[in-house]
Amino acid sequence: MPSTDDTVHRSSEEPAGQATRHPALAMLRGAVVAAVVVGVNAAAIATVAAGLEGLWGALLGLLMVMIFSGLGLFALHLSRRSSPTAQLGIAMASYTGRIAIFGALLAVALNSDGLAEAVNLTALGISAMVVVMGWMAGEIWAWSRLRIPIYDLDHEVTA
């Protein structure tokens, strides 16, 4: 017969949950899945709306977002053993650099006559914005499910 007490009693010998070993890679997986789902849907809508040029534009937008956003999380993964201050600096520099390069590439793409003949630039811009939102949602979703201890479980405090 189940207990009427809703609390769970654990003995002190039971191990606590395992911390996530590589949080940036876990966030990268969540973000990639969300970006691909959003990007494929954006490509389907762009294909219906603008034909083959819309498809290529949407896929180019998806590719650009995945490369630039993925590089940022990979940079954080590579810096995981550095100090928190260094990690913050790397994250800020990576973000600033990626946004600047991404913006420059979008500006070149939107002003390129050769590219405009092959892809629908409206589909490229809209799909890039939508995929960025999907990427961020996937990253936040993955972050909310990480197991990061707020204190060190390996060291006991003696009083």
C-alpha cells in the first residue's frame, strides 16, 4: 500500500545526481535539433512561397545560423577548463565577433546581384531570423535541463 506521505526520504549514502559533463555540447545538441526543425519548416514554406530560389535562400539562412551559432558554443566548450572570468571574456568576444561577421555576410548577401539571381533574399533573411529564434529556444531548453551543482559535492565541510 502506498504511503500517504508525499515526501521522499533518502539515505545519506545514496549518491546525488550526476552533473552534466559538457554543458556547452548538451546545449549545442538541443540548439541544433531546434534549428533544424525550424529551418526545415522555413525551407518548406519558402519553397511553396518562392519556388526553388526560396528553398535555396532558406537553406542558406539555416546554414549560416548553424555555423555561426555553433562556433560560439564550441568556443565555450573549448574554454571549459579556464577561469570563469576568462570564459566570460571568451563568450563576449565570440558573440561580438560572430554577430559582426554574420551581419557583414548578410549585408554582402543582400547586396549581391549574383546571389540574388540564385536565391530568394527575402527567404534567406526571414529564415535566418526564424532559425536564430529556434536556435535560442533550443539552447535555453537544453540549458534548463542541465545538471549543474551549485556546490562541490566531492568535499565535505567539517564543523
